[in-house]
Amino acid sequence: MPVQGLPPYDDNNIFAKILRGEIPCKKVFENDWALAFHDIAPQAPVHVLVIPKGKYCSFADFSANAPAEEIAGFARAVGQVARDLGLEAPGYRLISNMGEHSGQEVPHYHAHILAGRPLGRMLPKT
Ligand code: AMP
């Protein structure tokens, strides 16, 4: 079900094409619930995207409409990717952009894992 006021899922978005294997990615993890791959334009020494296999436009859509099993599977996959990459001790930042004000570019829900150096303030002072 589309989130109120937002467009429905677009099957032609770039992450849908990656999931279908139509566009390559630098895969770091895959299971029944999630696919993780390196961001094409990294903003930190480690910048990995984790996306659910299901068709969800955003966190709003995923949190409202995904079955509990899928939400749990995705959350555990994000944690596993960070663990597998050895990021727990130095730490990492988890970001998900949702909608216009966040600057979300790709309308398939995804979590950014950013790490590899001290990342500073969460948002720049305005
Ligand atoms: P967002 O602004 O939260 O929607 O983030 C979208 C992210 O997807 C950006 O960090 C882009 O660099 C990244 N991106 C776009 N196309 C690709 C691609 N083909 N492979 C990997 N990452 C991509």
C-alpha cells in the first residue's frame, strides 16, 4: 500500500535493477531479506548500502507495510554486514534518508553504513 501522499513503488529505480541483476554492484552480503553493496560514490572510507529484497520506497513504506519477519530479517542483516566488516569496535553510522527534505535520491528503502574514520557531527551546524 503506498504511503499517503507519496508515489507508489517504481520498478525502474536503480536499486530494483540491481536486485534483478540488470545493473552490477560490488556485493558484500546477500541473504533472503537483504542485499548489501558498496556505494558508487562513497562519502567515507567505508560506505555500504543495505537494501531489503522487498519493494519498499522508503523507511516510511517499509516500517508501515513490511511483515514483522521481513523487518527483523532486514535489521539483522544490517547488523551482520557491519559486524562482518569489522565495524563494531571502531563504530559506524547508520543513516536512512526518507523523502524530499532528507535528500533521498533512490526510491527503494536503503540503509547507509558509514565508517572507517571519525565521522564528526551528525549534521553540520547551520
Ligand atoms: P539516498 O540519497 O539516501 O537515496 O542515497 C542513494 C545512494 O545511492 C547515494 O549515496 C548514491 O551514491 C548511491 N548509488 C546510486 N546509484 C548507485 C549504484 N548504481 N550503485 C551503488 N550505489 C549507488
